[in-house]
Amino acid sequence: SCVQHHLMVWDASSLQRLQDYTCLDQIQYIEWSSDSLFILCALYKRGIVQVWSLEQPAWHCRIDEGSAGLVASCWSPDGRHILNTTEFHLRITVWSLCTKSVSYIKYPKACQQGVVFTKDGRYMAVAERRDCKDFISIFVCSNWQLLRHFDTETQDLSGIEWAPNGCVLAAWDTCLEYKVLLYSLDGRLLSSFRAYEWPLGVKSIAWSPSSQFLAIGSFDEKVRILNHVTWKKITELDHPATVSSKKTIVYKEVEKSPTVDTERLSFPPTRELARSLFSTQSNYDISEVPVSLQYVKPVADRANPKVGVGMLAFSADNCFLATKNDNIPNAVWIWDIRKLKLSVVLEQLCTIQCFQWDPCQPRLAVCTGTSRVYLWSPTGCVIVQVPREGDFQIVSLSWHCSGDSLVLLSKDNFCVCYLEREEV
């Protein structure tokens, strides 16, 4: 965690503070290396990256991009190279911590997702813009040699994403043009998908962990799923404002004030009693279908209207897909991929801020900007109230790779939620 220019390293199991580091200026981005031996701290205002070693606290590295500036920084998969993107996306500089060598990649494109690595760390794809045309370059990460360079059939490339198996690269066009292109590792165009022609296009995409499905979230409030054999659409998942299927379970969050025993009342009240008097509790009720969800009509004359499927993610076992339709901001939709049917809808009291699947089992964590975290699994739902002093509004969360704990983040604080694993 970081506060201003201070970086603090904690033990994930005991929350014991292990190291403190002081940077030259306010830290705007931090990232662990793949082997957790180094920490990258990006100071974008100064155009500087500082690297710290956990094993050797006295060792440190400073990378200064100078007048070129700095807008993004990240680790390579081997944890020994740092990729810095200069201002105006003039180039990407690859710095080696081992040999102190420097490599340059020209013309990276400023887009939603322009630099992606394969899961095994062998290859990197970079979106580029040259002579008013879009290109993709594929590099070998071991020596940063160019493997393939090809142009794309896009008007304004918006992002790229590797399949988990590293065999297929998905690229999608600007939101004004519905087009998803699928390329092989050697740059061959495998397939092109267009759902319609004139309305707004792709808003989000997600690969299944098995690389068998590609889910495409669209501005028309639908998710389209492509299969990996023919790259054709196998189904469309609608997000209507009214859930009418009797096979869908709708969990509705309800808030209740706690009951207080009048015999315990005293003046002045104790701190524990005062806290219980002015706090509220929430739990899930199962609603009878049909259920009408809160629908927000988008403002058409403003930029970036809240419309379409903006969040989607597959569970680790490929069995479930979680989505959020921005027109219905308080609901999470959970689809059973085996049946291609809507299984569960979680209707919250507040807007969904973030959701993320447990990396080891089908368990979904959701936060809504309140002091509660919501957990769903095929066995049911639970609401956990975060014990705190003062206001703690959870705006983001992240699972530990073991699935035993998750970090809950507010604007100024964080806490760790530990979960007990059931004995099998």
C-alpha cells in the first residue's frame, strides 16, 4: 500500500508491516513483479519509475524518462524488464534490470488496452497507429524481437486481448463500429464478427479461462458468446428490466434497522449501544418472479452514456458468467454457461462498483460503495458487514491467489477479509 510518497509492504497473512520505502514524489501506481521480489512505483508527474527489492532493502533502481515524460508503466512477465510508455504515446521503452539494456517500440496506440501478454509470458502484442492505419506487432518476450507485424481491418482499434491459451488474439474496433477480429499467433485473420451495422458497438469483452468462449458485451444491453471452433455466435444473453423466468432466483437486498431492547437503554448510552442504535443491517430476500429491476434511462446528449454491458467476467471453472448492464446499475446477472441460461440476479440497494470471481472456486465477491461485501456461490448468498471505526466505503476489491482472503479498498483505507475454507 502507499500513502503519498511512502510505500509500505505488509505480510498478507498476519498484516505485519515488513518494509517501508520512501519515493521522490507522490506514488501514482504500484505493481509487483511476477515473482514478488520487486515492486515498481511510478511517479507519472516526474516521469520517473523507482524499483525496490524485498530481499535487499538497500538496493533500489531509478528510471528517468526525462523530457519524454511518462503515462504508463508495467512489468514484463519475467519480472526483470519494465515497459514505460512516454507522453503522447511516442514510444514504449523496455528497460532491463539485469543487463541495463534499453529497447524501443515505436508508435504504440493510445487506446483502451494496447499492450497485452500471453498467460505463459512468451509473447506480447502491441497495438500501433502508423500513417492513419491500425497495426498489431507481436514480440517474443525473451529477447524482444519482432515476430509478426500486420495491419488490422479496423477504423479505430480500441483494444486487444489474448485468449488464455495464447493461441488467439482478439481485437475490437471503436464503439462507433461493431467489429471483433480474431487473429492467430502468426497474424492470420481467423474470423471477423459483426452483430449489427449502425448502432454503438462493443463495450467490453472477456475470454473464458478454457479459451472456449469469448463473451462480448455490447451497447445494446446484450452479451454475445462466440465458440472457439467456428467463431460463430452460439447465444445472445439479454438484460431486460423485468425478470420473468421462474427458473431464475432473484436475491434482493433489504435494509432493516436493528431492534434494541428498551431495558438496555441508558443515558448516556455506551459506545456499543450507540453504534447499534444508528446502524442498519441488510440481508437478502428471495423475490417472487416477475421482478422489476431499477432501470435508469441514459442521458442521450452527454458523452459516455451509462448504457450497455460494461462489466463481465467468467468464473474460474468456466461454469458461470457474471455481467452488469449499466442501464440497471444495481444488479449483477449470473449466467449458467453449461445451460446458457440466466441462473441468478443479485439486486442491490446501491450501484455496483466492482465484482470479481474467486480464482479457485465459483464464488463471486461484489461491492457497492458501502461498508458491506457481498458473496455469492451456487450454495447461496451472504452479506458481510465490515467492522470499522468511522465510514468505510468499499469501492474496489481483489482476491488473493489462494482464494482464502480478499483486499477491500476504500478511498483512503484498506482492510483484508479472511475466509475460512470448508473441509471437504
